[in-house]
Amino acid sequence: MKQYEARSTSCNGHSTPVCAPDSRMLHRLIFNKMYAYQQDAFFPAATLEFCTEPGRHYHVPLTWSGFGYSTYRGS
């Protein structure tokens, strides 16, 4: 898998939008909690993989606590 961009989130957990692909594409987001919060965690990172379609908008929220995380396709 080719890495296109690596970016960090702002203090409120958002990043700048990623450009829409011209074709169907597999994305992998890696959230590194130990880097972001500089503390130990049961889940130090969360990896999310999802496919996108051209021209569609995707919002991928992540809710994270000390002992678990949850995600879904947002609006």
C-alpha cells in the first residue's frame, strides 16, 4: 500500500480534508493515542480501513477511551 499523506490532528481532534480520489480507493487511518496524549493506554493505537468512491464525502469519527474505541461512517 502506498502512503500518500501523513498528518496530525489539531487540538480538537480534526485534520484538514483529504482530497477526493478519482477512483475507488482503500484508505488506512492510524490513530496513535500514545503519541497524541503521551500516556500509556490499553489500546495504544487504532487502525481503521475503509473504501471510498469518487465524488463522495466521508466523515470518519473515532471515540476513544482508556479501554476501548468506537467508529462509524459519519455524515
